[in-house]
Amino acid sequence: MAKKTVLAAFSSDIGIDLGTCNTLVYIRGKGIVASEPSVVAVERGTKKVVAVGEEAKRMLWKTPGDIIAIRPLRDGVIADLETTEKMIRYFISKVLQRRWFVKPRMVIGVPSCITDVEKRAVIESAEKAGAREVRVIEESLAAAIGANIPIFEPAGHMICDIGGGTSEISVISLGGMVVTNAIRLGGDEFDEAIIKHVRQVHNLIIGESSAEDLKKRIGNATADKKIEKMEIKGTDAITGLPRRLEIDSVEVRDALQEPITAIIEEIKRTLGQTPPELAADIVERGIVLTGGGSLLKGLDTLISNETGVPAFLAEDPMNCVALGAGMYFEYEKGLRHENNIYRNL
């Protein structure tokens, strides 16, 4: 016990939101210290790392033949173990610039829908990257901790975390998840839906970055009084020549209907599985939305209209999972304290 106390005093507790689109790193006492795209550029053949994060994202789809830009995570899970390890190592060395006296403890947020094999891959990547102790935590529980939801109360709290590759909906009470459902669908599918729509309706091929830009700038889940327009550039699917196109927010909303409907159906399913006493609490307290996908304009209003339950954004939706992962060891102490209270009753 004394050894663990000494190690804890000299080591850093790191929380990581290992996302399909972005990786966020939290250090206890310092807050969010890194937030960059989950992209690694490597040399073809040798797999030597050329760039990571923001710099590597700029190379995506634009690299010469001897360099490959890789997104090592797909749908919230590791698709390329070796590259993920290198990416984690890069972020750790960047945020802990001094030589480690004691290896850090690390908590990583993962979707609840991943398999034990996929979970083990995450742990192995973190261990090889230099972690002394690694824990994994479900993203929605991490998001709830990071959003400062009073999860130890004997009351129901619903959280919906919409990430790049997965969306996870959970009901939490007394420090644990009572009901949880996850689907491998998130912000990436929003972008793909826009790409597909523009190709089918306008015969224009656009890239992921253009679709993401459309989503962020004029994307909307509900009808708006003001119709916004934006010009995009791409390749004509028939002639193969570059072409410009003006598209409006109504078209973007139509393109997003399918993935948005799938997420709302999952929220309804989770509400249907919730015990009546906790469901009553949720109707009163509402649904807390976290993750980058929750920032889509009007999504909170649409979820509220479709479910009849108030829905609202967390204070810092993009960072909630990383914050909650970084606070996990404090959460563990609270959980042990609650369990001791109930054992002594």
C-alpha cells in the first residue's frame, strides 16, 4: 500500500478519449493538454512515423506515393494496433515532455459495444506506449463524470454521447450503469451521408473534409427559419473535371436524416428499457448530450421533440469523456465510499 502511495505521488494520472476522429488527453491538475485528430502519417513499407495529429490530418488523401496517412481507429475501435500504439506514445511524450520518473497511470474511454479482444488491444497499446497502469471505462460513464452529473444519487440520469464512430446512450444511478446501448454510428456517418447525397443528387464527388465543413457550418437537424448556403468544390462524377456547387442547409438536413433517425431510435429503445422509477427522474432531469456529434445545430431540439424528454448539451460536450477518464481514480474512491456506507447500513 505504501509503495502504491509513493508511486501515485510522483506519477501523472492521464485520461484519454481515444476517439475515431479526435484524441483528447487530460492530465490531473492541468486539464485538457492535447486535442488533435486521430491520424498518423507513416512511410510506406517502413511504417516510420512522419507526422501525427493536426499535421497528419492535413496530409489525409493528399500524400505522395511513399507516405500514407492512416486513421488507426474505426467505429471507436482499433483497426491498426501498431499505429495506434505509436499515436498514443506520441501524445504521451508531447504532454509529458520531461523524462518520466514514474510511468503514468492511464484511463481510456472506450465504447461499451467493443469486444473483450478489442478492449485488450486498447490496453496493450497503452501499456506498450509507456503506461504503468491502464484502465478502460465506458465512454458514457466517463462522459457523465466529466459533465459533473451527480451519478451517486439514487436517481436516474440519462447521457447520450455521440462520438465520431459510435453513439452510446446510458442510464446511470448510484454510480453504475443501469441500462446502456451503443451503436457504431456517429459523426463519421454524418459526413458519409453528406458525401453520398452530393454524389447521388449532384454527381459531384467531395472529400471527408468538405463534408465535415458543410456539417459544421450549415448542418441542422431541425428546420430553421433562415436557409443558409455554402459553396463546395469537388470532382464531377461524369466528366472527371473539377467543379463548384452551391448547396443549402435544407439539402444538408435531408442528407443527415438517416443517421440522425438511427440515433434517436436508439435513445427511444434505451428509454423503453429503463425502469419506471428512473424513467420518471429522466423526464424531470432531461437527457444530457455529449460528444462532437451532439454539437450539430438543432439536434437537442429534435431529440426532445421526438422523445418528449428535455435534451440539452453538457457544459463542455467535446471534452467530457477525456475529463471523466482523468477523474476516474477519484470516481473509484467515491464508489468504494458509497459501497462501504451501504454495507454498514
